[in-house]
Amino acid sequence: MTAPLVLEDVALSGAKPATITLTVPPHRAIAVVGEAATGLDQLAPIILGLRRPASGRALVFGEEVGAMGRRAALAFRRRVGYVPEGDGLLQNLSLEDNIALPLQFAGDLSPRELHGRLRVVRAAFRLTNAGGLRPADADDEQRRRAAFARALVFDPSLVILAQPFDGIGTRAASELLDLARGGETVDGPRRTVFVTSQALAERLRARIEDHYRIVGGTLRPES
């Protein structure tokens, strides 16, 4: 079985640059923690082909997204749920319209099916009464819930979360992490989850199978 994510000597640039080598198997939640100076914020964009590493490569389901043409890369990224640092919501759209964007781009849902899907997603992410808000009018937790809902609306098998819990409480963060995991199988979470963060609360660490920290320019496992 092809690993959902493989990082081969991916070089990050920063005041304390690091080189990352890691294979992420299916049905695991994995966290990579490090200082901002290591260039950790570059890792998620590199994985999705939004940024080129100084050297090395990232393979998603065996494919290097950064080496694809623009149209092919856009289509491929729909297979991956992505919550970027800072949430990445479009400010001129409501929270609900932000969530709907991936469904609209897919173009294979009727208006009735789209609205039905959105109704279910709003309820699952506790946004039933907040869907009409613009991001500027929503609080940090509502925006983060909308960002997760948008990332998971296609039920991807791989989810990339960059600094995903900034600005929200541990209880809400734990709930969103469980939604990202997508339920449990005998092998672990139904989805593969890859988290980058400068720090994680203990309650969140308990819901992540494998932990790594960038130390001295390399990736080391943590107990």
C-alpha cells in the first residue's frame, strides 16, 4: 500500500534550518513540532506543491504535487484536506460559502445536493447558527470550525493541519481533531492526519499516535 505521505530529505529554510525525512503510514495521526525558526511553517505548503523546498521532495499518495502542472495539481489537491495556518478563509464570503467552495468547484452536485451536504456539515461542526457570518464577524473558534469543515467536506483520506489550534480552547481543539480523524478503525483513525505546530496541549497529544520534534536540524521521535 502506498504511504499517504512521504518526506524525502525536505529542506526547510530559516534561522535554524532543518531537513525532514519521514514516512506517514495510513490510519495514523502524526504531529511534527518545532520552533518557528526551523521553517516549520513551510512544510505544509511544500507537501501540497504550493512552495518548492530548497532540496528534497514530498510525495502524496506516491505523487510529487509540486512537479505537476497547475491544472493537475489543483485536481490532485482535492484528495487532501488542508487547514492552512491562519485558517485561509476568504473574507468576502460567509463561513458557509467558504465551506461550499470545494463543492462548487467539483461541479458534480445539484443545488439540492449541495445544500443538503452543507446542512449536514454545518451541524457536524456546530455552525448551524453562524454560517451566514463573514469571517470578520465570527470569533476565532467559529472561523477555525469553518476552516476544518471546508477541509473535510470531501471526506479526504489525508488531512494536513498547519498550526490548526491557534486561538481556540483545548476542548474545541480536541473536538476538531476528532472530526479530522474521522472516526476509528482497528488500525487507528479512519483518516491519516498530519499536524504541524509549535506546541500541543497534553489533551491533544493523547489523540495523536506519533510525535516528532525538530531538534538540531533533524526530526526526532518523541515518546
